[in-house]
Amino acid sequence: MNHVNLIGKMGTAPTFAKTEEGKLVARFLLSTSEFYCDSKGTTKTRSSNHRISAWGRWVPIIEEYGIEGTRLAIEGKLINRFYQSNGKPACITEVEVNDLIIM
């Protein structure tokens, strides 16, 4: 099953684009934090940035409320996008939003 749940803050302001078919997409980074204890028992924080893409009904919501630092809960799935970069094949993995809650 391809299922992702993330809670974090928008790490970047969203960018908006239109595909050749006329579909709108919003893309941004979501920053999450994870807490763990090192070998000495000290609490540490590990931060990660996740590429997010939101389509359809989510685009106007992200457009209106999506500013850097906004806390979001996202449910979605992993998507791989393939493209050419300087004539060489490249791949990006991102989370495609199925559901979103502004916290």
C-alpha cells in the first residue's frame, strides 16, 4: 500500500504551475521534525524536507492559506516524476496530496 501521513510546517512558499493539459498544481516543501535519544540519552532533533504536490481542489486552498510556516497535516501517496536534466534522465520523489488539514 502506498500511503503517507505527514505533519509539519510549510518550509517554502508554494509555487503554482499549469500542465500542458491545463491542470493546476501547487508545489512546496513540508518540513518535519523527529525526536530521538542518542547513545548518551540526550534528546536530539532530526529535520527532513519533503516535496509536496497538490492538485485539483487543493490548489485554491494552498493559494489562499499556504504561506511559509503554516502547519499542515497531509495524507497522500508517493509519486516518482521522471524528466531530463542537461540531457540526462533524472527522478524526483514527492508526496501527492489526497487530503490536507491546516492546523
